[in-house]
Amino acid sequence: MDTSTRPAPLPALFVSHGSPMLAIEPGATGAFFARLGPAVDAAFGRPRAIVVVSPHTAAPRPVVLDSATHHAVHDFGGFPDALYALRYAPPGAPDVAERVMQRLTAAGLQPQRSTEAGLDHGIWMPLRFAWPE
């Protein structure tokens, strides 16, 4: 691929998701996330894919989600039923997942691929506000 025509990668962002209740009581943080997606789109163009590193996935090796569509995982307990009713199913990017697998392997990290795992709340909650569709 001619790298001179490839768009530049977006800058890395650290996003703290806060409490799972943010999903149903967004407050100022939810409003920020809702502005973040359109701001990124305006400044850099719509991302084709987003690579997320989450500490919520406890695994001995990095897990790369590789499916055509992802789903929200409600990986918490003791919250109102309305929180568990929320769904978020953004499209996946299997081609990007393959490139991430290759790069992690080249770095000696022995990643594992998963087509079944979903997005933990640290991933889906901010993204649900930033890019709800």
C-alpha cells in the first residue's frame, strides 16, 4: 500500500469512563463524550476504526476482538435494570483487528483473537455517546 495516500492516524486519547451509571445519568461527562465524536469527525474525518486498550479485560495475553459487529457486555452488578437494558452494537473492523494481531505478535505479546467477546463498559459507554450509531 502506498503510505503517502493513507490518512494519518488519529492522536491517542485517554478516556476515563467513570461509573457505569454514566450510561443512564450522563451529566457533564456524557455531554463531553457526545461532543467528542463530532469534534473528532470535524477535525480528522470520521474514524474508520478505533483501537481501544481496556484494563477491564482480565486475560493472561492481549485479547483482540475480531468480529463484524460487537456487543455491549454488562460487566457490573447491583445497578438499576435500566442500565442492563441498554444495548450498543457498533460495527467491527476485522481487517484492522488482523493488523493489530500482527503488530502485537511482532512485539512478542502473543495475542489471542476472540470473535465472541464483547465490549466491556469501559469501552461501550463512552463510544455510545461519542458515536451512538
